[in-house]
Amino acid sequence: MSNNILYIEDNPDNMRLVQRALESRGYHLLQAKNGLLGVQMAESESVDLILLDINLPDIDGYEVARRLRASSKRQLALTPIIAVTANALKGDAEKALEAGCDVYMSKPINIRELWARVEAFVPTP
Amino acid sequence: MTSSFLSHLECSGCSEKFAHAEIQTFCPICQSPLLCRYDLKPVSQSVDRNEITHRKKGMWRWHELLPVINTENQIFLGEGDTPLLSLPHLEKELGLFNLLVKDESSNPTGSFKARGLAAAISKAKELGVEKVIIPTAGNAGGAMAAYAARAGLRAYIFMPKDTPFANIEESRMAGAEVILVDGLISDAAGMAGIKAREEGWFDVSTFKEPYRVEGKKVMGYELAESFDWQLPDVIIYPTGGGTGLVGMWKAFDELEALGWLENKKRPRMVSVQADGCAPVVKAFNQGASFCDFWLNAHTIASGLRVPKSFADHIILKDIYESQGTAIAVSDETILESQRQLAAMEGIFAAPEGAATLAALKELIKQGWLQPEERIVLFNTGSGLKYLEYPNQE
């Protein structure tokens, strides 16, 4: 079984932290620095789960989630999406779930919680 | 003068150690809260628990077990040593024999938040911090503003716009800059975090610095002292961010390690939330280790409108360990209990405090409590700060 996690995140500190955390558990992290690149990578690569920041520099995470769910790559309609955000705006969590995300996590990301939530969808390799 | 036996800070998640002489927030490795650890052996050898009882009243009489190193940095406004009151009329009404309330409304700024902010602001001052920022559902903002004023620090506060007027006004009176947010405390937290990062303000959000929980834990010391160094059977506690619950459990661990408790019997910890925002209750019922973010959080008890605590995993661990429970109550039963506490016992409780009575009644119905057990409710603040709510029509 594959173990590719795509993280769409523009903040390099968060990217490094999550990379270290997930790779320590044997996952392979694919990295996208903005929303459009994230959609492109999700459509072109084999991805088992997507971690999605909401506050992205081009299209926001809600739009990314909507595009992923509507993608012609049918598998993306079912790929788990975990939204991750600093919830700086009202109703971020509600909007993320409405846009098609499965789970919402607020920053700072607790690594143990991240492991647990990722493992719930993609068993540890 | 050196007054603390603080040894180091330790991550509650990965156990990594950090120096207390530097400004710390949360664990940079696993992003869990940091907790203070003390050299308890020398404390047990050099401090007599009964001597503490005879010191000048207030939270700082426990200074060996608090994080401020130099006594000159202790900011004191009279916090701590709140009364543990019997509830004779409610006992009779509910068929109980040992029902008490720890009434935190007599703290400075009218709530238990004074304890945590006294510790956090004192430590911030000691570490050379000059400006502090907080997201708050209300009372923590008022407390931070007061202690920051006393310490000579600048204060910046993000509050939901429907925060009780008293909290907004007391914060502004104390010189804090107050920003009203169209959202919940989680939204305020996001904004405060951004401002803290961009402008170098020190963020004293719940569990995002290591010291508020130290002030709150003193509630546990005081309970042990009040019960002659034993602990009650059940503690019913309202849970928003969970600092008090986590703090008391930490206090019990420390007291046990010090050998100051008469026996090893611990209380069952009951976490009370409102049914419009009950992430801990939901997680507890599922046997989970973390909470899901609670959607569309709503309750009149503004201190309970916390969709997900940063320390959710510690709260849940402590409840499980104590063989306690978590229970959600409706706003209607909170208001009814608030009236009952005032009319029967003369205690005008905050809605969060009244929620503990509502929970008690439900637990009696469920048969979860025995009538003879020593039960402590926590009233976390004064009802006078919530005068715009329906009970005060």
C-alpha cells in the first residue's frame, strides 16, 4: 500500500515540521507551496491523503478543496483531506468542511494529533 | 530573593526539556504545551506543609512551587485563598451530605482567571517581556489587563464582540488595547497569534505559554489543605480551555510526590461543558485522545465557548486517569441553576460556575454519585460580570 501525503502549505516552517513528523513515521511527503500547484500535483501524482492549509497565497484552501472534489481524476472525490489553519477568520472550520474537507485541525499542529488523524486514514507504513 | 524550586520546563507530549530562564511558548518539536517541573525533593526536605498554612494569605504563599524565581517579580492583587463554602440548602434539596463550592468570584477581577494571569504576567515580567497579548472569551482579558497594568506591561486583547460588557470595560479601564472580533475565541486566537508573530508581542493564550496553569494549580493545593491534606471524592469543574482541571491534577501529582497527602485517593474529575460547545464531552464519550473542533459553538457561558482546547489531550488524559467523566448541560439548566445557587445559597455565580450545579443534578439522576461523597463544585467567577443575560431581565 502506498503512503503518499500531499501537504499544500506556503509556510516553510510548518512544512518542515510536518515533513519531519510524517517522515519519521514512514510516510512520504509531497510538497506544494500554493493552491494551484497543489491541485496540479494531486491530479498528476498518486496521493493517499491531502493536508491542506487554508490561507494560501493564490487560491485559498476552500477553493482547492472544491477543485479537488470536482476533479476529473475521480479518485480525488474520495481522497481524505485534512484542513489545517490558524483559523483567523470566522467559520473557517465550517467552511472547510462544506468545501469538502473531511477533518479540520487548528494550528499550532499538535504532532501526536496529526499522527493519529493521518493514521486513521492511511495506516502507518 | 530566590523563592522557587523551578527546575525546568517539560513538553507534555514528547517530554523534551527546556530552560525556564528563557522565554518559552510551547514545544517547538511536537507543538504540545510545556509544563513546569520542580525539584520536589528539596522542597519536601525544607518546607513544612503546615508552615505554608500560616503564611500571609494568597497564591504566593506556595512560592516554592510556583515559577517566579525572584520574589520582587510576584505581582499580587489578592488572588488565591478563595472560600470553600458548604451548600446546606442544596445538600438537603439534592439528598447529599457533603456538597461544597470553591467560590472563585472573590479573586481580583472577579474570576479564577486572576490566578493564572498573576503567574503568567509575573513570570513574563521576570523574563523581561514588555508587551503581552491574549485572545479571550472575557474574564482572562480583564485579568491580564489588570496584572499587566500592575506590572507595567503593555496589553493587547482580542475578544469576541459578544463578550460581556464588563470584560470589555475592565480591560479598557486597565489601559489595555481591546479589539472586538466577529467570531469565537478560536478566531480571536488566530488573530492574536498573527499579531504576536508579526509584532513580537508575547502570547499568553491558554497553554501556549507554560505559566498560567501554574497559577491555576494552586486551587488544587488549597483544596488539599482545606480537606486536611486529603482530597475530595469528586470535583465538578467547568471546562473551556481546561487550565484549571489540568492544573489541579498537576497539583495533586506534585502533592503526592512531596508526600504531603495523607493518602493516595484522588478525586474523580468531572468536566462540564455546554451542550452548544462540548468537544471534550464528545471526545470522552468516544474514548478519544484528542477533540474534534466543535462547529457552530454557542452557549451563554462565554467561558465555555472554546471549540477546541490546545491542551485537549491533557484534559482527556486527566479525566480518564481520574476515572471521572464529562457531561454537557443546556443553557436553560445553567440559567436555572444560576437562579437556584443565588436564591438558595446567596451565591451569584457566573454561568460557567452554575453549569457545575446543572451537571451535578444530572449526575445524581444518572446515579454516578453517592450521596455521602465529598463533592466540590467550582464557581469560576462572579455573576455580576454577566448582567446582560436573561436571568437579569
